[in-house]
Amino acid sequence: MMSSPDSSRHTANRLAREKSPYLLQHAHNPVDWYPWGAEAFEKARREKKPILVSIGYSTCHWCHVMERESFEDPKTAALMNKYFVNIKVDREEMPDVDATYMTAVQAMTGGGGWPLNVFLTPDLKPFYGGTYFPPKAGYGRSSWIELLERIHQIWTEKPEELEKSADQLTNAIRGYAAIPAGNALLTPEVFQKCESHFAGSYDRVHGGFGGAPKFPRPAVFYFLTRRFAKTGKSETLAMTTHTLRQIARGGIYDQLGGGFARYSVDERWLVPHFEKMLYDNAQLVVALVEAHQLTGDDFFSGVARETLDYVKREMTHPDGGFYSAEDADSEGVEGKFYVWSKHEIDQILGPEKAAIFDDYFGVTEHGNFEDFPASAAGGHGANILHQTSSLPEIAQKHKKTAGQISEILGESAQKLFEVRARRVHPHLDDKILTSWNGLMISAFARASQALDDPALAQAGARAAKFIEAKLYDPKTRQLRHRWRDGESDRQSFQTDYAFLIQGLLDLYEATFDPHWLAWAIDLNETQTRLFYDSANGGFFMTPEDKEHQLVRLKDDTDNAEPSGNSVALLNLIRLSHLTGREELRAMAEKTFGLFAGRLIQGPFILPEMVAAYFYWLEKPAQIIIAGDRQSPQTRELLRVVNRRFIPFKTLIVVDEEARPALSKIQPFLGTLKPIGGKPAAYVCENFACKLPTFDAKKLDELLRPLSPKKASSSGGEP
């Protein structure tokens, strides 16, 4: 936990009974915190006090800062307890609450972030809010104590002003939530508009889009790779491959242990906020394996493997589920676990190997992390490892072969990794979220296919089994959102269904276990029942009967995580092609109609949904292999399929074990059989198939029109 060592002097508050690691971090604050719920709301109504909702997550650096500065301060806590009913919310456990009040703060201030601090009336209507507030005014931010005093004064003397503001803001949120299903007609022009936007903001030197701070946004890569598949323009692919190469060489990537941090504070991807989130790493793995398929460059597959190795090592429950995040801070200092002084590296590696390592990873006496406290670095400069040179450059400088340099770097990195492992590790947020596990199941499954490594699919299958055992009720056919410490809790959200369905579809195409396909179909039916808007199209974030919701939102932005509606659309289209069920296409069509206006106006807000529209317009190939899924001949045919980037397809294996289950899903599948005892590949469209083949070379010829030509590894990069 990130609370200060002396915080235990305070009596535990109500948060001590919670499971959320974020709430538990605040369980010994002198603030009289409540969890979100009826007890707090009733107190506010009874005492006629405003509510302060403070929203964050356990690996949020500025959340820790505000806790140390304000929430652990007895004088500040006394004001909060006297004037407000104080509620702590873990945004990862309650994304709907976070989305509602983030929308309010963005409407008020034009920006947002965490910690998110919002003031509400007792009936949960927001009237003021912001993000981080310092204990003393500065840098254009109000003092937290002054803000508390001012809001209390207005609430006491002019409550009608705050009530009026609350009504206006609530009406604005409700207006935003009511996405009008207009008369806009979605056309392929949206593809060019989306691409042009990203081309216009693309950083041709450092990769990424826009200036600092820079966030990897995998939904953009998802769109660009599919745009390239249609146009073949090398510049389109380069926006993805160059960016992925730059972030993998940068400090935002953990050069010793694998895995990506949340974002970079600079334009060069050098200095990250060091927290590692499961959802970032899951989506970036998918982008990396697609880059590998498109270019054949093992650089991308290598980084994908390292990232998945990190997840297996540091982010996996013994029973298979994936944890949520690792913190940026350790011992109260951001990045302390990750940075190195030149002095320390020289001592561990010795002068000759250290000189090579330092040259390759940009290590200097002065260091490159200027904001790192000198005391925490032992008086030396702090270095964030990042790749500054190529192997041939280092080989030439040190008069060795590239192979020798590679071996020295590998041995050196392993030594430093072992030393680092003995440091105090950052806090691990060990709650297991259904939605984020769905994303990581996809990552393991997609990597297993592209890299021809069945063991990766098995890691994804273990996580799926964990979710099925711990977070799914077969009686109600409903998911739960969060599991931690032996307990599943929190009503599920639409993203739990959408992301897990996607993960199960990907897992099926990696393992061909029909159980995962059947469960995906079943979950899609539950998702429709709980979240689908049959009148207007689209999916709500929450069920209709969820308590204490001010407004029922529809997720409509592909941000750090893709929109639940974008992923649901992709799932509906895939499932319609797998099952032949026309009602799924009708739901997708209605949802595209709902979002058409927003896509036409600003498609770059929803790039993954634009990619779903690609899929909608296509007639995807159904690639079906009839034969024992474990036989060498079947595996060879699958390798031919999986080494290609074929974004608009479904992939099915029909063997005797799976035939009965697949026949129930789509009777046509039961009719396909091996030829002369040999596994046969069928390439079909709308379940009308070309002549089957059991020859890998012939199958490769049949697939050639479905995938773009291999691009060079540079792909037009600068």
C-alpha cells in the first residue's frame, strides 16, 4: 500500500472492510471515508451535506501525492469530515461512476484525469470538480483547503446557486448520453477522414501522435493496420510500425523485464509514468504481433514475447487470472525500482561490459531522469534504460561482431535483472477484472497463432477457466466484474462481456476448443439482454436495474481501452459470420446507425469502430479445416493461415470431437470432412466453399488475395 508509514496511528475507517487495493490504501486516513453506496447517500440527505467523491486507482501517482499531502493531514481531514460526506471510488471497479463524473468535470474544465475530485448534491448531481489540488495554491491550481472552505461557504449561504449549477450540469450529461440516432448515412469516406487525421498529427521523428505527454493508443494501430490491408500504402503501415519500434526502444518499455508503462511525459518516449497497466500491455501485444505478420520482422515478435513473459511472471495469479496493474512508485519514489546509476552498472558488470551496455542503453554519469530525487540515487545521476544505438553501430565502436555484442548485452541485462529483482518491488494491484482479462486472453491467443506457440494459448485458456470458475454464474449466465482475495463482487459492465467475448473468440481460433465458442455465443445473448438498446441501437455501460446511477451512459470513445460498443460491433459481425444468424447483423447495423453521426463528424474518436465498419463492408472469408486439430498436417495448414495478416476472416477446425458442438452452432460445419483421411482446408464465403485442398502451398495461393503483401520492416519509416 502507498500510505505513509505512520498512517497506522489513525483508526481504520470504513474502507478497511473493502477489497479494492485502492480503497484499502486509504483505510487509515483520518478522513471519514465511505465506499460508494446507500449508507453515504443517506447520511448526506439526513445531514443536508454535499458529497465529495474522490476517484482514482491504486497505481495512480498523483492519487498517491494528493493522499500524502491532504488526505493524511489531520487538519485537512477535519475540514472534510466537518463539511462533507466523503466517498472513495476505485475507477477500475466502478467505471460507470468514473465515466459519469469525468464527463461532468470535462464539461466544466475542458480536461480530466485522476485523482478526480467531484462535489455532489445529496441526490448525486455534480456541481463542481477537478483533478489534483495541492495543499497550497500554485501552478494555476486552487489550494485544496481553500476550495473546501469556499464550497462550504457557498453551500451554506447560497445553496440555490449550487443546486442550479448541479441541475444544469446533470442535464448536460444526460443530453450527451442521449446519443441521437440521426439520419446520417455512414459511407467509406469515413476511412480517409480517419486516416487523414492521424497522418496530420503523426510525429514522423519519434512516432506517435501529437506532442507530449504521449500515450500509446492501440485502437489507432488497430485501425491503421486494417486500412493498410485495404490500400497497401506503406505510409499508413509506417505510422504503426515506426511508433511501435520507437516505444519498444524507449524508456516507456521496460528494457530488462518487459512490459510497457502507461505513458511518456516527453515526446521521445523516454521518461514514463512508470505504472504498468494490464489493458495497455494486452492491446500492444496484439499490435506487435500484427506488425510481425505484416512485415516478418522478428523485432516485433520479440517484444511481444518479452511482454507476455512479463505478464506470466509478474501479473498472473497462480490459478491463471491476470492481475490489474503495477505501481509507478516504490519506497515512495516514482521509478525507483527501474532506474540505474552509471556507478551501479559499472560495479555489477565490470568496465568492459558496462561500456558496451552503457553505449547501447544510453547510460551516462549525469543520467537522463532529471526529476528523480538525488537522495534516492545515492548522489548519482539516474538513468532510464532506452536503446540509443543499433547492434552494428556498437559492434563497430567496440571492435566486435554483432553476435558478440548481442551475447554481451543479453548476459548483462540478465545480471541487472537479477539485481533489480532484489529491490523493493512496486505495489501490485492484484484484483482481477473480467474486462481486462478478456483483453489479455486475446493477446495470448493472437500471439499463439501468429508465433506458432500453443503454450501461449494455454496461458490464455487458464485465464478463461479462472473467469469461468470465479466470475461467472452459470445459473444466471451472468458475469461479475471483479475478483480479489477469494471474493467476486461488483455487478458486471458491458465491457466485461464485450472484451471477454472477443477474448473467447480469439481463444477459440487459437485452440479450436468449441467450448470457448459456445460460451462466447451464450455471453453475447446475456450482453444483449442486459445492455442492448433495442429502440436505438448500441449498448449501455450498465444494466437498467443498477442502483444509484445518475445517468445510463453508452461507451463511445476508443481511448486507452477500446469502447465497449466498438468491440461489441466487431463481435457481432464475427459471430454473425460464424453462426449465420442474421439478427446479429441487424443489431450491428442498428448500432452503426446510432453512431453514424459521431463517426462522420470525428471518426478519430472511435478508430476501432471505424475498423469494425471495414469488417461490416467486407465479405469475410471463412477458413475451415476439417481434420484432427492436433495432427501435424492440420498444424501445417494452420501455420499457413496464421502467418498471414488476414483481418477479415473466421477460422474454424472441424474434427470428430468438435463436430457435434459445431453442428449445433452452424449445421453446415458438420458436413465438412477430411479428404481421403487427410486434413482438408476449405476457403468459403457465406458458407459457399471453393474446392478443398490438403496442400499447404495451394492453401497459401488461395489466401494470397485475402492479405496484403509483406511490407518491409521499415515500411516507409523515416
